[in-house]
Amino acid sequence: MSFEALTRPEIVRALRELGIEKPTEIQEKAMPVIRMGQDVIGMSKTGSGKTLAFGAPMLERIVPGKGPQVLIMAPTRELVVQIARELEKFARHMRASIAQVFGGVALGPQIEAMAKCEIIVATPGRMLDHLTRRNVELHSLKTIVLDEADKMVDMGFIEDVDKIIQAATHKDQVLLFGATISEEINRLKARHMKNPVKVQAEAHVKEEYLAQFYYNIETHEKFSLLVHLLTSEKDMDRAIIFCAKRTTVEMVTKNLKAQGLKAQMIHGKLSQNKRQATIDGFMEGKCPVLVASAVAARGLDIKDVTHILNYDLSQDPQEYI
């Protein structure tokens, strides 16, 4: 389908202004099915355009002033912010309020935002906290979206997700997006989804676009090689260095700065404001090197990254690129 088929001209106008003209593979496959009201399992990776794939049909149905009608759950605070910002761009000409709900900040402003919103984007833990405290009503909620569902399983959120879906007794559509389907996801599907339609997009990063290198070195040689690559590699405009542990992230960042290199870090122990400011600065080109733990960076869609350096090799092939 083309975006011109959307029933809300405000969305079409916003997409045109954003330079979004042709649907990606996941958008082309998922949007017609979602618009028909069916449950969907979408298999696609970060950067495939899935936020618009579920976002446009959701925005089409929004009725201003009728309470939260859509709940989107994502595994990390950064991903919640990213999804909300994307939806705000698509809804820039509509009356649609989007509440961001995640831990590490005060409950009060989130309660106020949810009372006035049509869409909630939340991490499962904080959303369940609000429901337990009866800070939000879900009687008008019609659609639940699970984004990066496989990563929510990996991070131990699936029980929270299950409880939240059970609490949304008036829902009539569940959408699930992820890169892989595990046993836990299949159990969730069996409990909460009605004859879901599976749509799949090919891997967003094609092999022919990648130049991959492997260095067989001793552990004590890793940092020296990293500095050499960062200082000698041509066209390294924007690089992300992935580390397995928070302590490694901190060590690498500290030592890179000691070598005179501009580097910032994100990991799960930093405050939300610090993490978001670091990501924003990296995306805006203020700092060319981002050192990140795999958990903190999960699901983030950052454009124009020229180099990925795996300081620690991931044990999960799905997270390798």
C-alpha cells in the first residue's frame, strides 16, 4: 500500500514533510493487516521502519479526549523516548497526546500525562507499577503493541507484560514486533493473540553493504588496537563501541578520553537524563564515539553510523550487527 491510502490527511502531510514517500518492506506488509484490525506478529530488525508500520494505523483511529487508546511497550527507556518522538513527528498535525512512561523519574508527571493522552509508550516495569497503584485506567485501551518483544523476554520483562495485557480487558488488537520468536513469545501469543498474521521483512542491513573484519588478539591487546582503529581508520565519522559489561564501558570511555579522544558512554546505571543527552549528542554529531552496553543500546535506531566495533563479541548472533 502507499501512504496516500491512509484515511487521515494530517498523517500523509506529516510524512511528506519528513520526506517519507515509499513504504519499507515491513510497512508495506504490516500496515494493511493492522488497519483491518487483525493481530500481527511482525518479524523485523531495528531500523526497518516498524514504528511507522504500527504507528500510522494507530494514529488513524485515535479519537482525541477519549483517554489512552494505544499502549506501546518497549524494553528500555531510550527506546520509549525514541518511539514517542517518532510518533510525535507523524502526528504533528493531529490532536494526539503521547505519554512517555519509564522508571528512574517521578511518578507524578507521568500520571498527569497519562490522564490527558491518547497513546502511552512505556517500559513494562513502570507501567505495571502505575497499574498496581491504580494511577491509570485502561478501559478505553483498544490496541497493545509490544516492540522489541524478544529483547523484553531476554531482559526478564515477559511476566510484567503478561500481567499488563491481562489488565487491559477491553483490548481488541495485540501487535508484536521482534527479530526472533522464542518459547516465551509463543506462550504469550497463545494466551493473548487471536489468529495473528505473521509478516516478515528481510534483514535491514544487507551483507553487501558491510565490510567486516575480525582481529585475533590477546585480551590485553584489545584497547591498543581499538585506539589504533579509531585514530587511523578512514571515514570513521560516527562509531559505536559495544561492550558486554558496564564496568568495561566505563573503563574504555575513561581510557579513550585519556588518549585525547572524544567519547561518551551509555549504560543502565546512568540517569535517564544523562543517557538521553548522550544519545542526542551522538546523533547530532557532537561526539563521534559512543561506548555502550548492549542492554542500554538495544533497539535504538541511529542513522549514519559508519563503524561498529565489538569490544566484546556478543554471544547472541542476532545482536552481532
